[in-house]
Amino acid sequence: MTDSHASEPVKPIDLRKLPPPEPMLVIMDAIADPVPACGYWAFLLPRFPQPLVSMLADRGLDYRVEPEENYDGVLMRIAPEFPEED
């Protein structure tokens, strides 16, 4: 029997309705905490957060952003590192 809970995704924090700069402030506050058990933080955003990219790089964090079909906006995942994708 395998432990399927170890790779379960974290429920994203929905920041789509917050006015700027609140989403960025919430993200910066969240990434100050230890990394969740799944290995990344996840956020729903109304658009790609360009100003955040350099701040993440300065902290040694990687990110993935993808359109979210079930939501209006994008899903951003942030982690110390992501496994190499094939």
C-alpha cells in the first residue's frame, strides 16, 4: 500500500479578489513560514505576478505558474526547488 497523502497537492490560497499589493504581501508572509508537507505553497492569482518574481529569486525560491482551468486566473506554486520535469 502506498502513501498517497504524501504527494497530495495543497489547497491553494485564493488571492484573486484582493487589491494590489495585498496578494504580494500575503505571499511574502506565507513563504516566511516552513514549507508545507507537500513541498510547496500554492496561490490563486488573477494574473502572472511579475513584481514577485525577483523577490522569490532573491530568497532562493523557484516558482511555477499555470493557467487554472477551474478558476479565473492562474495557479502559482512556490518551492525551494521543484523536481526536474521530463
